[in-house]
Amino acid sequence: METRTEATTKIHTSRLFTGTGWLANQVVEISGGRISDIRSFSDAGGEKIFPLVAPAFMDIQIYGAFDKLLAVYPEPASLELLHTYCLGGGAAFFQPTVATNSTQVFYKCIDAVKAYWEKGGEGCLGLHIEGPWLHPQRKGAHIERFIHAPEIEEVRELLAYGKGVITMITLAPEVCKREVVDMIQAAGIVVSAGHSNASYHEGMEAFNAGISAATHLYNAMSPLQHRAPGLVGAIFDHPGVMASMVPDGYHVDVAAMRIAKKIMQDRLFVITDAVTETSDGPYPHHFSGDRYVSNGILSGSALNMIKALRNLVEHVGIDLGEALRMVSLYPARVMKLDHRLGKIEKGLEANMVMLDADLKVQCVLSKEQMYTP
């Protein structure tokens, strides 16, 4: 359910996480969609007091929801359902993702995002294109017949068509010419290394050249071995690279999550990598034991962001405040949006999630709209 807040709203909470620290017994005052004041209170005057308020979450890799995979149903209605799904998990912001596919499907997904925005759709940051410029040996569930090394003109045409819509591209740096990566970055698009068979040295070279992110750590990339550190080793070793992780216990073992967190600290963030049930298109995702498989291969999670958060806290042993940053501030940092998202500060847009004592979502406030799952 969605309701529009009054011109001035006061949110009372026993515990406020600002993105940088904790405050007790705070009231956040919102006016015109922005935070006008944050102060302590001793008496809420009968107003509801939320057990915990934190910055709204952000999911920058998710493919579809409620049986509407974006690549199969490239239309605003699919994005509306995706927004609803994300809000239910505490995420006010999402970056719909389309996996390796035909150029026509990419273009249709770009059109869908444009149409969603034109209708006033909220929360969509832009489009994440994952592939098709990947290494076939690290394809994972991606369809090999679409995978190839990019031609300059192909890249130029895609960037022109997707101008202002494409916000992230996942590619294998070892199959892309430096000119291709430079062209994408010059368009203001975040380049993420993924589905890659890069050696440690190839990975370090790509990161030194400016690639700042990596897609779903450990999955579909050359592994860390003691004589061949691979892309995982390069990600661990390069201080300027952030990496996403899927914390569902299937994509990555809990111990591997814990090890990565110890090494990467604030460079590690969360995505759901969530898909949805579908029998149409080249990716027939089917639910199987709390995750999805496609053509017999693990293809996506059944997570939402609040489930991911609880897994980090309950199973990986990550401090709640740090786990909250991993689902809000850190993905905002990857997308270069941390100057306005992932924090609760006076003057910023009011984007908050209200949680109960069991870390379940009660509601999400984004600008001037309150969403109740």
C-alpha cells in the first residue's frame, strides 16, 4: 500500500542508524521530501515509535519479480512489480538487470525503463546490462550463443541508444579492448568486471586502468588459487575495487563470505541477484530449494534485501550497522550516489526503512511517499 505523506512528517525511532553511526530516541522531521531536522526526544506525544530506522536499501542487480522477468516482459508493468518487490525487502532503489541476450532485447529493456520514468515510476536508478561481452568459460547460466567480444561500432550504437538509461555494464575485461572500456566509462557508466577468466595480472591491469567494481564475487570468475590468484585474488588485493556478493548461502558459502569481509571491509556490498519463475525466453528460471536454476545451472537467488541483511547478521556474524551499510551506503558508493543516498542527514532526501525488533520491514519512506508492504 502506498500513501503520500503530509507536508511535514515526523518519524520517531528508538534507534536511528544514520549510515555512519547510531543515535538513540530520535525524531526525524521531513518537509518537502527532505530531512529538515534530526533531534532527540523524550516524549513522542502519542506518535508511533519505530524500533529501528535506517537508510533505505538499494539493490543494483535484480532481474524480475512476480513471474515477470524484465528480459521476457520488457515493459513498465514489469518494473512496477519489481519496485513493489524491492520495497517489500526495504529497498527504495533498484537497478533492473538484463543478462546476456540479443541486441533487440537490450533495446526493448532500455525502452521499458524510459517508459517507466515517463509514467512517473519511482526507485529505478537505470539499467544494468550484464553481458554479452563475457568469457565463455565463465558464462555461468548465461547463454553462450550470445557471448562474444565487442566491436567498437556495436558498443557505440548501444551507448547511443541507451544514453541516460544504462548505468552499469558487467563485462570480462580480458575480452574487451581498452578502447571499449574507456568508451563506456566516458559515457558515465559504471563498468564492473564479471563472468571473467582474467588472470590476477589481467585483473589488476583492468582495475588500475579504472574499472572500479566486480560482479557477484566468487561466482563466474577465475578463482583464488595459491599459484594462480585469479580475478578473485585481484579483487581482494586492489584497494580501489568494490565487489558485490549474493549472501544466500548457495551462491557463496558462509565461511567464504566471512573471509571476503575480513579482507575487503567497506569494499564489499550486497546484491540480491534475484530472478523470478519463468518458462519463456532463453532463461527458464525455476525455483529450487530457495534459489533458482536455469537449464540445470544456478541462475539467481530468491533473496530480497531484508533477507540478505538478516543473513549477514545471523549467519555471517557481521555487525548490524556494517550490514546496513552493505545494503545501502556501499551500493550507493559504487553508483557514485553516496552524496545523496545511503545516509540520513539534514538536507538530504528522506529515504528510510523502518524495521521492527526482529529486522522485518514495517514500511519504507521515499521522499514524500510511505510504502507499507
